[in-house]
Amino acid sequence: METPNKSQKRNKIIYWIFTLWMSLGMISTAIVQLLKNKDELANFTNLGYPSYLMTIIGVWKILGVLVILLPKRLLLKEWAYAGFFFVMSGAIVSHIIVNDPFSKKFPTILLLVLVIISWYFRPAERKISIAD
């Protein structure tokens, strides 16, 4: 049986691995969106979204990553995770609606899984408690 300290240490390692991968994914897709990469622009318009939405989502992704990585601001962290969840799950549904192949859905599914695991394993000092 694991001791609480071992379990906490393991959870913290899981948290940081998945959070860093999630952050890398969010930052890299934000940059591609902000630079209006032609493939990403084609992807967005294929999903039926206007190109200016790429700028909005790109900026919010960068801000969300900053909030999640920096200490404190627990309520903002919850909002950032919620935003990532809504953007990624919405993207998955959009890909399903336009009948995109799995290869187009996979990156979004992967980012959503990273968001969920990062949120689930976040350490106590990065969670809002009822007493807060």
C-alpha cells in the first residue's frame, strides 16, 4: 500500500508531465492560429468558423497556459481549465459534425485528454478548497 507522501509525489509527477505536454500543445496551436497558418486557416473554415476566431482562441490559449503554470490565482486556473475543456470538446464535436477523418480529430482528442488529466492530478495547492 502506498503511503500518502508517495502517492502525493506520484500524483505531482503525473500532474507536471501532463500539464507541461498540455501547455506545449496549447502554446504551439495558439502560435499556429495567431500566425494564421494556411493549413490551420483551411481547417477552421472547413469547420465553418470565421478566421478571426483563430486570433481570439489563440490569445486565450496563451493566457490560459500562463494562468495554469503560474502559482496562485486558483479561481482563474479553474476558468482556464474550463475554457480549455470547452474549446477542445467543441472542436471534437465540430470535427465529428463535418465528418473529418480520425487523423484530424486525434490532435484535439489528445489535447482534451491532457487537459482532463492535468486538471484531475493538480496538487492541493493548485485547487480551490471549500474553505477558500
